Amino acid sequence: MKLIKPKFWEDKNILSYLMLPTTLITILINIIKKSFSKKRLRLRIRTICIGNIFIGGTGKTSLAIEINKILKKKFKTVFIKKKYLNQIDEINMLNKNGSVISTNERINSLKISDNKKIQVAILDDGLQQKNINYNLKIVCFNSHEGIGNGFLFPAGPLREKLDELKNYDLVFLNGEKKNMKLAKKIKSINKNLKIFEANYKPTNLNKLDRKKKYLMFCGIGNPHEFENTLNKYNFKINKKIIFPDHYPINLKQINTIKKIAKREQLKIITTEKDYYRLSYNQKKNIKYLKIKLNIKNLKKFREILLDINEKN
């Protein structure tokens, strides 16, 4: 979804209340999806779905990569990502970290995986597809943004009602902020949900000169988290250029960024996702911050994952 989150998603205000009637569309779509849940697909392959309720920027892809690192030591794994032309960046990231099957339908991808005798499929997104019987369902939130104003799209940033947390297994709060209020809210809906916390840790700092001044640009769901990570590791950010999530930055825009950086004597830095959307020529003189998700209580999380063959 190509969007820059509007300010009225951050808290309840006149505009978000005026938009409330439009959420009936989202409610209707979710009711239709649930009507298909009685015919859930069951396969031999074990499935882990990492999704979100809050639209965009919650760390799903980063978590999928970390899960694969754990499981591939014991199981034959694959990433499954529904094919969207504007999400080739995420598919490229997954490809760098394992095998990927990406078709227009998740069910087709699962059937292909099953036929290949793959043991565990890790789905990057898909919680709102109710006709698949996932073995483990994980919801990601950004710890800073939480649930925003708590309204459904388009009045707010939620893809479905928070009550759906009753049907999920684990929650990840990803980001620098510790959000006890959100954790308490989640537990009030589903006391059995296990909550894990994680933050973003750069892995290529030795290749980046933090003594220089930078122009930062990105087109991701949560640009503030990228900026927070840069600030945490003492990057000097003199200029910011923000595009909508999954935005296909063209050559003219890249050239403009490079001209600004040259004029103001700045180095250019972006996210790994944004870097993978660029062509070979566009990448020249652009650095990216490579990050991994640093999971707290990793031992407990590993135990849950390695027990995947015993579930359901």
C-alpha cells in the first residue's frame, strides 16, 4: 500500500471521527473474509504467518528473516510472499536470506511448497487471509506507534479490530520505545498471548562513516523508526526526504537527491528495502543501513519455533 500515514491516524480527533462511517467498508471486507474461514486449507507443511493489524512499518519482513535463521538449522524452510509488483523490495530481501515462493495466491504458493516436501513455510503477511489454517500466528506492532487512534482504516491505521488478537498466538513489539501501555492493552484482549520485544540493530556500521553529515531518504511504512535508529547510532542527519511506503523512486528523483547532497556536501543513506528498489546506476554513491531484528528473550522464542512440528 503506497501511503504516507496521515497525522489524524495518530490520535482521536475531529477528522478521524468524521471518517468513521467509511470504516464500514473495512468491516464488510473482513466479514466476507471470515465467511471463507470455515473452509480452511490444511496441508502437511507447517506454517508460520507473520502479519500485522496496524498498516505498514511493523517489522514483519525483519522478523521473518530471523525466524528462518532459527528454523533452517533443523527444517527445510521457505519464505512465502504474495506477489505484489510494488513489494519487489521485500521479496528481494527475503531472497537474500533464503528460498522464496511468490505467486498471486498464497494458497498456490503453499501447495507448491507442500509438493516440494518443504517442512515449514514462513509467510510474510497474510493474517487477514482467514481460509488458511496457520500453525503459528504472529502479530507485529511498532512499539512507538502502537495502535494509533485505534480506528479501522481509513479513519485509522488498523486493518481489523483489535479483538482479532483473541485468534493469534504471539505478539512482537518492535522498535526502540518500551510500550507498557500497549502491552497491557493487548493482554486485556487476550491474556494468553505471549508478548516479545525486539529492536533494530545495524550490522554494517563498519562500512559507514558516522563522522560525515548525511541526507536520509526512504519510502517505508515507518520512516520515523529508521530515523530513530540512525540517531541512536550517532549518524548526523542534516536533511530528510520521505516518500510513501513502497514508493518506486524514479531516476529523476534520485538525481535530485544526489544534486542536493552534492550541493550541501552530504553523504546519502537509505534503508536496505529502499536500496533494493533502485537500479544498478541509481545505487551509485548511495549507502544503506543493513539491520537485523534483535529479539529479547530469544531462548524462549526459539523454543516456541522449534516446537512447530508438535503444534496442531
